[in-house]
Amino acid sequence: MPVSGVPPTTFLSSQSPMSYYAHHVFFCCNQRDGERVCCNDKGASKLRDYAKQRVKELELAGKGRVRVNQAGCLDRCEEGPCIVVYPEETWYTYVDEHDIDEIVEEHLRHGRVVERLKI
């Protein structure tokens, strides 16, 4: 189900100032050398791949819908592995597939912020 029950094509209207995607998700997948904390040491790339797979399986991916991307350092690695969802600018941390499932289902599918994972 699209965000707030609005069909995906609504987000693509030539008259609309909306972005190309209803939700654009960036996973910090930074890998640092040395002892400094980084998201990739906590499984960020693996969980990004999982999120992309879930978004596709739920048919949420594509123009006017959801896009999941890898990002370089988002400079919040000390707060746990992190993602940011645009256009809302909502920041999340996560630890496992259950957390990713909750973000996909609640935020990306139904437009509800997952307060317990918000940073």
C-alpha cells in the first residue's frame, strides 16, 4: 500500500514538486580502518541488501515508491548502524532483520515513524 493510501502516480505528477521517490532510504555502509566505530562493522551492507530484497518482495520498489541505496559515511556511526529516510529526514538505528522489517512495514509501507528505532 502506498504512503497514506495515495497511489504512486500521484507522486509523479508533472505539476507536483514531490521527489522522484515517495521514500528514499540511505544506509550508511562506511568501512573504516582501525578502531573507530563504523556501520559496516555492524552488518550494514548485509542488512541493506536484506532491506532492498524486502522492498522488492513487497512490491514497494520503483518510481514514485521506494528506493534503498548505500551511502558513504553519514557521520552517526557512534549511534549504531544508521539509515536516513527522505523526504521525511527520519534517522533510524537497527540491529537485525526484525528491525528492518519493522521500518519497511511501518514507515515505508504505511507512513508511520518507528519511534523505538528513531535516533
